[in-house]
Amino acid sequence: MNWLDIIFIIALAVITLIALIGQIIAIKDEEYSFIGQIFIIWLMIFGLIFCIAFVKIDKRGGVSVGTITAVDKNFFGTTRMYFKTTENNEEEYCIEATKIADIAKENVGKKVRIFYGTRVGVYSTGRCDEAPIDHIDILNE
């Protein structure tokens, strides 16, 4: 968990508190139909913020072969690897494991085969948005 997660959680708590206060006011004023409307609005806003912040869906998994051109550490603790597959095409991949990041750093400029899986679920904002690299094989060509 990082500071951005905490900000999103505080925002969700504030939205929930505002919705509860609105419902209490509606009960005191005997506006019972307004209670359901507040709940629906709260549910839509809460769900939208939660999904944007924490839900990650990346079903493309596979293998790629190319040359590692650069490895950079990101602000939230993940590592971004730049990977040249053809002369004109450079792709980016995310690494979460420090052991795999160290392997990538040691092999900058070498031809490698990378394996990456899928990423579907609820994850911290400090994790990879796309499926992280699971394994790196160094090719001796």
C-alpha cells in the first residue's frame, strides 16, 4: 500500500460518509424514496472510483523475444523494462519482483526471451497495471 492508495481510500470513506449523512437527513425529513436514490448514486460513484483505482484487467499473456534496451525504477516501486523486438518497435514491460529486475539490469543490451502472464483482480496502485514479467531467459545467439 502506498500514499495514492490511502488517498483513494480516504476519498471513498468521505463519499460514504456524505451518503450516510444524506440518508440520515432523508429519514428525519421522512423522504424515504430519496434514501434509495442516494444509495444508487453512492454505489455508482464508489464503484467507479474503486474500479478506476484498484481493478486491473490484462488477459494477454505470452512470450516475447528481443533485446533489453533499458531498465528504469518507477516512483511506486515497480520497474519498467524497455524491450526492442524489431528495429523499429520498442515495447515496455513491467517487473514487480526484485530478482527479475536485477536479471534485467544485468542483461541490458542482450537478447532475451521474456514470459508474462495475466493480471486480473484488485491490486494496489503501486503494482503493475499490466501483467508483470514472470521469467527471463537469456538467449546465447
